[in-house]
Amino acid sequence: MDYEERSISLSELVKIIFKRVWWVVGVTLAVMLVFIFAVQFWLNRQNQTYTVNYTLEFPGIEDSAYPDGSTVRFSSVVSRSTLEEIVAANPSLSGIDVGAMVDSDDIEFTQSVVPADSSASGVAERHFTITVAVRYFTSTEQAAVFLRAVANYPLNRAVQIANALTHDSSLTVYDSSDTFEDKISALIAQREYLVGMYDEMIAQTSGEYTVGGRTLADYRTQASLLFQSMDEEYLNSLVATSNYVLNYSKFKEEYSAREANLTRQIEENQALIAAQEESRDALIELVGNGQISSADLSPYNEMIARYTAKNVTLQNQLDSLRTTMEWIESAGDDTAALDADIATILDNIDSYRDLLSGATETFKSVYQSYYADMCDVTFASNIISAEGGMNIILAAVIGAIIGFVAVSVVICIIDLPKYIKEREPGSASDGQKELPEGDAKDE
């Protein structure tokens, strides 16, 4: 029997598909979940990154210098050695493969400087950004710990260096000096260092900044009262009026050469004086005859006076040298007597050394507190989240669509031929031609 084939309408396809509604729901959900997991735990981990933006502040940053004067290389925070040091210091970061991270360029560091005249604070600002791939971390929390540790590394390094500084280099020179004069010079240098450092800290902070309940100005005043000019003059006069030397063994070794040198200089000056006197005396008769004025003799007299004054100084040095040698020789082999004489002066000088040593320890404590307070890292956001990749909601929608399309195709492949066959004339009653056998039974 001839019949006209009818095309399948969209409504018929929908009825065919949703006849197996639980297949549709189940497969769609399953594919959606699989797609979500694939995006979240594979695609996104391959493409997403964590980024942290921050600024750093610590004394010396404007010169890119640590407290010991060494250069700060900010980009070194993403070097292999630095990252390995950071990971090794924190058990929660164990397992992070920083070697692969560096080798694959999966961590990036950038910095920019805002000039003082362009910044909101009125001072130059340094802004830093660190970006790292998500796949190296087990969680966002671990990534946050890692990124903050990397950002803080220059500050921690600066504080570590500041705490290690002894600030007593001049006292070290004092201890190794073998003359009273050098020891006094070292005391002067140590006092000037302490006062100068307090001045620097005061200039970088407000007048109200305190450590241990005292202002920096109070500490500076206390340091400035140690070993003042009157103390220096007292010690210099004590040394000058004494025939003692600190290192008498070295003095004995150098005595002959020093005596010979002074004697030679005195003799050379005497020769110069004699030559100038001879030239001057030859002109005195011309002055008497009125051929020249007495003013023409002035250069000779000035030269004679100059070298005579030099010889007085040299002769005093020579006499002091010989007197000191007599002091050493008078003791014979009794070095204890020499040491006792030296102690009469050294005890006075050492007393000032002890005062400055105590002041240096006080300064060290103040400086460490000051430096730690001046160090700061400010993050643009306290929340660190993954960026890039595919949004999970979008992934769910795409997964659901793929699942629905896939299950619909499968259902159509299975049920559509049967439905078309049942629609053929004589295969079923007219009331049952529009639906598969299952639908007729339901009615």
C-alpha cells in the first residue's frame, strides 16, 4: 500500500528523548561532573596562576642596600637557591618542586618604581608582583604561604643582617692598636659613629619614636656625653707627658731606624739654615750701603725661622725617643716593671673604652628594634586566588550541554528507528502512531 512518509518534528524528538528521562538526567549529570573535574583538576591547574602584588619598606631600600651596605637584588627572590631556602625553612611548603618551577619559567617577578613626586605618599614607592603557576601547590592556602614567604624574603634578610651587625669596628681597631695614640683615635671614631647613627635614625623617624620608653634623641644625648673633647685632651696630655710606649718590643726594634731618621732630618735642616744664613749675611753689607732694603732679607729670615722651628720639633721628638729608650733599658729584663708603668696610662684609656662598649651594646639593641619596626610589606589584597583558566560555572554549563547532547544522540539512535517503523501504515492504530509503544500503554 502506498503512503506518504512524514518527517520527524522537533516535538517528536523531544518526546522520544524524554521517554528515557532518567537516562537524560543521569548521563547529563555524570558528564557535567566529569567535565567539571577535568577542568578544575587538569585544565585549570595547567593554565591558572596565583599572583600577589605588594610594596616593601625598609631603611636603605631607596639605595637598594642592606644594612651592611651589600646590594639588594630584588629579582633574586625567584632564583632557585632562594626558593629552595624558603621551602626548606617551612615544613608546610615541603614537596613544592621549585627546581621545575624555575626551569619552566613558571614563576615571574616584576617591579616598578613610582617617583616621589608622583606617589600618593610623597616618597618613592617600589611595587612588586610575583606570579606562579597553580599546579605546583596542593591548595590555595599553601600557595598563599609560599607567595608571602617569597615577598617577605628581602625584609627577613634585611632584619637578619641588621641583627648580626656588631657596630664596634672602631673598638676592634682599639683592641689591635699598639700605640696609645691609635687607641685614643679609635675611641674618637667609635663615639662619632654612635652619634652619627643616632642622627641618621632620628632623621628617618618622627621625634616621638621611642625604644624601651626612651626617644632616639635621649639615646643620642647619652652617647654624645661619652669621651668628649675634654676627655680626649686629658688622655693626650697624659700620653704626651709620659715616656711610656704600649709596645716596647716593637719600639726597640724600630728605635735605631727612627733615631737615625730624625738625626738625618735635623742635620739636613741645619745645612739649609746655614746656607740661608750665609746668603743673608752676604747681603747685609749691601743693606748698610743702601743698595738694597732690609726687606730684601725677609725671605732668608723666614726660611731660617721655618727650618729652625722644624728642628725644634724634631729635636723634641728625638729627645722623647731617647728618653723612652732609657726607660726600656732601665728595666733590663724585668718586663713586669714596664707593664706596670704602661698600666698606669692604659687603665685610664681602657675606662673610656668600657664606657663606649656599653653604649655600643645599648645602640645595638636600639638599632635592632628600630630596624625591625621600619621594615614593612603591604599586600594589595589579603586574598590570594587562582586566576585564568575556565570558570567552574561555565564548565558546568558546557559539561551539561555535552552530556545532554550525547545522551540525546544515543537515545535517538536506539529509539528513533523503532518509532519510525511503528508510524508506518498498518503497523499500529492511528491513535498510537505518534508515540512509541511504551507511551500508548501509559495512556
